[in-house]
Amino acid sequence: MAEAERIIGTPDITGAEGSGETGPDGSAASPQPDAQDTGATAADAAVDRSPATRRRRVILLFCVAVVAYLLDLGSKMLVVAKLEHQEPVELIGDWLKLDALRNSGAAFGFGEAFTIIFTIIAATVIVVIARLARKLYSLPWAIALGLLLGGALGNLTDRIFRAPGVFEGAVVDFIAPAHFAVFNLADSAIVCGGILIVFLSFKGLDPDGTVHKD
């Protein structure tokens, strides 16, 4: 009989009852979380989600957006006043020039037949960023969204206020690298913000500061 019990063994009982561990008062001890859950809990606990933190991130987002927007707006005003209808200005020989052009398409001159659609897309991006700001606790995400917002506002301003008409305006482009499309500072801000968002998403970092570990 003893030999049979040895071979069969004692069945395992999951949970606190099978562990045989008791607390100081004699009650069953609570099961311990595994290492992965502990790591995720610690990471979430490290994120400061206080209203003050969110307010600082939102302020940073709009500061980055304002700087990007003003740089884009100022550069376009200067280009229109000084370079439009003039010969291109060489900065680095034929490799990089300043050449004022009007672009009715998307960034880098693509899709010129869909000006109104790109205007709607830019407006939608601004609305989405404003909604994301309500749960923004991540510093890198604040910078990335600020770049996107500033760039979108810069090109949207051209769409609304420049010829040939409201929501059909042509964007001012002037940075002309060799063998590449002509673009502006708003396009650069949008691309940099987009690249940063892709990187943050690849790293598993959400706008609210949560980190996902695969």
C-alpha cells in the first residue's frame, strides 16, 4: 500500500489550499503573482499619471507645435517675399537649393488632384491629436504629437488662406534637395513626428505612459 501511494503520488491542488502555506493567522496565503505580472505592475506604477503631469505634457505638446508652426509660417512668408519668381538659391551647389514652388498636393508634392481631401485629412489629424492629449503622460509622445500638430497646422494654414481659394490653397514649398521632391518645414515636422511615433510604437510605449512587453 505504501509503495502504491509512493508511485501514484499526492495530487496537486492549485491555489492557496494546495500550496500548504498559511498566513500569520493560520489562513491560507494568497497566491504570488508571477514575474511577468510583477514587472508590468511595477512599470505601470512608475508612470506618474497625476493631473499635473498630464498638464505639463499637454503644455509641452502645444509648445512644440507652436514652435514648429511659427518656424514654418515665418519661413514661408520670407520665401514668398524674397524667393518667389526668382532664380533658385544654391546652398550646397546642386545638392541643395532654395526654390519657391506652390504645391496643391500632399507632402513632397504627391497627389495634386486631391487638395480638398488632404485638407480634410490635416484637419482630422489635428482633432485626433487633441483627443489624445486628454490621456497624454509620455514625454516622447508629447514631442512627437507636437511635431505632427505644428506641421499639420502649417500646411492647413496654406490650404485655407492661400490661392486659389479656401480649402484649395497651394502649399509653399522651397527646400529642394537634388533628386528629391521639394518640401517645407511643415513637411519635415510631420515626417519627424511620424518617425518618432513609429519608433515609440515599436518600443511598446503608449501615449499614457504604459509600456507593453512582448
